[in-house]
Amino acid sequence: MTGGNSNSSTENFDGEGRADGIDGGQTSGVVDTSVADRLSLHVELPAGPVHEMPDDEVAVAIDDVAVNPGIVDGVTTSSVPIVTPQAQAAYLAARSESPYAAMLAADRLRTRRERVRTDTGSHVAIVDVPVDAIESSEAPLSGDGPESADSLTADRLIDVSRTGKPVPQGAFNRFLYEVSFHAVNLGDSAKVRAHKAMNARIGRKFEGGARFVPVLTRKGGVGKTTVTTLLGMALADARDDRIIAIDANPDRGTLAERVERHTRETVRDVVQRASSIGGYTDFSEFVSRDATRLDVLASDTDPLLSEAFNDDDYNVVAALAARYYSIVLTDCGTGIVHSVMRATLQRADSIVIVSGGSVDEARLASETLTWLEANGFGELVRNAIVAINLATQGTHLVKLDEIEAHFASRVREIVRVPYDPRLAAGSAVHWDELRPITRDAARELAALVVEGIPIERGH
């Protein structure tokens, strides 16, 4: 059929169901099913992360075991005891006459949690552990047998992880700690840390009895008694044990006048009543104690009597002092050839030589070292400390560095003791009233003396 406005279309079908159609240039057809049959897809996915259970979850987790119902061949039944050995033991113990039997039975069946690893992952299991095994694992490794009370030390028992940070010391650090309601703790200030470090140096412990430190010089008036007082106060203020300073000057010493005197007893009284002294309480009646806990034993006030104080008398006093004190300072008399000097040096563990800041005082101090070396005390000289008292006249005119250089070639250490008006007055010394620079010098002297003393006898 023909017409002026008619359109014609033709479709051809082949044997496989395909159709070709021409309609104004547009093509349409049916989906080829053979292509879908021959098409295959393969997708690879990355492996998922393995879940690791945290320890806090493991501690309370219930073990989950997957069950595959396909492997069950038949229906079976079994009896499962729901009474645990622990519960059974507690029940039996409750029926006994003793009210403590339940606790004893529970102790026999102690359990603990242990991590176990299975095919399904890491789990926690509750296992029964014999009492012997638990006790052996908890037993101390220090050795066999029972421990003594000395083993219960603070380092062993205190859990430092549970102790809080101490309150800071130092003006600004403490202020910041308080205004922040304890939230900001910067610790101690640098000055406080330095003070504690010095205390640790001075407070070193000794073993094997008292240590003797004589303070001596060949010339009077250079501040030997003052240095002895400062050294004793610095030691007593920083240490926990007892410190004593003995005035062994046979010519009427003044050491007892440098502290507030509480008794009129002297070294002579100690010698005369030595047999009646049975403890520290008895001995303390002969000494005066200042605010730093320094004990001072005075010399005889009568020059005629104190001349009779000899080496035998000193040995009696020193032997008694060694029973009750850790460090014994001896303020030796003027000169080095009197009878007490050799007994003093024979007991000495370290010595302090006092020198003034003038030319003649430095020369006499050096001659003291020479005399000691010539009389068999060379080891004491090499371990000695020279204290240069800057309160003597003429100090400002002398090259102190040259004096120090000279003594540095002969002794272990040199310390400068600065001028302090509290010391120059010649009256009783109060440690807290001294200038900070004076206390620092005394503490440095004390630290150096302690560091030069062997911790154990025979070393």
C-alpha cells in the first residue's frame, strides 16, 4: 500500500532470536540471553581487621563458643553439674561446728583468672590452682625460711603509683599550687631542690661507730672555735643522728660560750664520774644543746685545772662520746704539741685546718700541715679541708685566690667562711640568725667533711 504520508518499517529475525529493526535510523531489540550465561564476576575484598579484646573486657568476658548444628549426628543428652567445687566446699563447711570452717575450706580451693588462647581467640578462664602452687608463686625470692621484721621496709611495701605528688615547696610554686586548687603542681623550686640535695650530702649514713673530726691550727685568734661551732650546727641541723663538739683546749676554751649553756658540767666532771655514766640520759647531763640539736661539752673554766686535762682524760671522754654520737668534733687547743693533740689525731677520721686571711695566718696554717706530714699523719693532710676565715684583719689586702691555690696543692678542699656580724660579736651563735651566705658556707663545709669520711671502718 502506498500513500503520500505513509512510513514503512522492516524487521528481520534470525534463528537465535535477534531482531534488526530500522525505524527512522533508531535500532531496538531483545537482550541476548547467551551473553548473560557466559558472563562471570569475581570480586576480591580486603581482609577485615582481627578484633583484639582489651584486658578490661577480657576480665569480665563470658567465653562464647560457636556451635555448628550441621555436625550434630543425633540427639544426645548429658548431665552437667551446676554446683561448683567451691560452692560444695562452702556448703559442707557451713554444716561443721566451727564458724571459721567456711573460710578455711574456701582457702583450700583458691582460684584465679588466667588468659588462655583457643582457636576462637583469647579468653579468660577460671581455673582451680592448688594452694601449694599459689603459695610458692607468691613466696618471696629473697631466700628460704621466714622473713625478719627488717624485711618490711617502706620501699617494699609502699606502692608509689598510689601516692600523690608531694606539696611543692617554694614561694611561687606553692602559691600556684594553692590558687589552682591543687591542679597545678610544678614541684619544688630550684632553691628548695638545691637545699635538699645539700641535706642529702650532709646526711650520709656511717657504719661501724662514731667518726672523729678535730678542728685545729697553730695560731690562736683565727676563728677555730667559731668554725667548730658552725660545722657542728650545720651537721646537727641536717642530720638525724647525734652530733657533739668537745672543747679539748687545755688552756680554758670558749666553745661552750658559743651556745646557750644549760649546765656547768665540764670535761673534768665526765672524767671523774665516768663509771656512773650508763647511758645517753646520764651523759646528756654534762652537755648543753642548742636549737640545731648540737651538743657541746665544755672545757674546764679554771686554767689551773684545765692544764691537767691530758691525753688519758681525752680518751676517757672520747670513748664515752663514741657510744652515743655519730660524729664527734674536737675543738683542739692553740698549738699542736700539747698532750691532747696526739690522742686527738690518732682517733681522727678527717681534719679541718683553720686559716685566717692574712699572710702570717696562712703561713702558720701551712706549717701545721707540714708538722702533720712529718709526724706520720700525711694521709690526714691529703684528706684535710682548709677553712679560710675572712673575718680576720687584713683579709681585704690579701690575694685570697693565691692562698687557695697554695692549699689546693696540699689538701682536698678549701672553703671560705665569710664575715658575719653575729659571729664577730663573740656571743652565743643562733643558727637561724646568721646570714644566708654564712649558713651556706657552713653547710658546704659540713658536706665536704662528711664526703671525706669513709662510710665503713677499714675503707
